[in-house]
Amino acid sequence: MAIETTTGEISPAERRRRKVRDSIIGAAEAIFTREGEAGISMRRLAEAIDYSPAAIYKYFDSKEALFEEIREQFFARLMGRLEHALAEGGDIHVLCNRCMKAYIETGLEEPNHYRMAFSLFDDRKYGPDDDSYGMQAALHLEEMIRAGIEQGVYREVDPGAATASVWAALHGLTMLMVSKPDFPGALPVCENVSRDTLIEFHADMILRGLVADAR
């Protein structure tokens, strides 16, 4: 909790604390982007920002806690991309298509972050009060699908099942492209297929499974 002065402003001590915390996260992000999860250690982070490992533990009690923060900030950037896609406007079908492509593109731009964001997915417990950016992204998808159903653009389906299915399809392609940078061009039958072409086709194919009539 932020320590505030009587005027409601953040105290100098709290500003210093936030500055150090941001420096730790920034150094971790830089190492993580270059080398992935295996490249990060508390000692290496301490060297990067000229602090002792013990000092870093005052801000993050474990490497896992630091990874959770990196993961959440990745989802925050993903949410920013999705909100930008929504702000461009258009009917619900266009918005869904644009957001799907934004999701995949964000993963491709930050492959190490994307892998880590889901590396502990099975261990994460999601509850009704979860206000994480990852949960917000899922709720955004569900809201768009519900809106499409209400408008008659999408057929009557279980919104929860549709949300899970759409995300699974998006995640599958994103993880495949993140894990295999030469996909799809490495496949003989796809040697002339660009990533952009595949992403466009994939998003369109997913939505065709939802539409109330042929488009």
C-alpha cells in the first residue's frame, strides 16, 4: 500500500521504493527478453542494478514472485493491444477478427514472455474475484462473443464453451509459431504461405465457426 502525505501525495520514501522496484522489473525484463526464464537469477539481477540480492528480496520474496509480475505486465501490454484494436471501431465481427490477430501478434513480438505467461498455467487458480490482466483479456473475449450472439451475428452457442474454444485455437497457433519460428514456411506444402497470411486465415476460420450464416 502506498504511503501518502497529509496532502494525499506519495511520500519520497514510497517514490524511492517504487523506483527501485521498477528498476528490478526493468532489468529482469531485459534479461528475460534476451535469454528467457533460465537467464534470470536474483544475483544476476542484483549485479544489473548494482544492488545486493538481499535488497531485491525486500521487493520480491522469490524468483517466482518476480516472474508473476513479469507475466502480469505482459498481459497488461496484451490488454493494451486489445483495447487499441477495439478503439478502431467496426461491427462485432470486425472487432473480434482484429482482436484475434492482435493477440497472436503480441505473442510473436514477445515470444519469451508469451511462453512464460502460460508456463505455470496449470497451477494458477482462477476465481470470481480475480482482477488480473489475464482474466480481463478472457472476459473481453467472452463479452465480444456474447455481444455477437445478442446481435444475431453469431449463432446461439454456450458463450463459455465458445470462449474456451476460440482461445484454445488462438493459443495453439501462437504457441506453435513462438516455438517454431520457421513455421509454416518449413512445411513443403506451406513454403509459399507467409505468417501474416496464415494468421488472417486462422482468425477468419475461427469466426466462421461462430457466424449465424455463411459470410
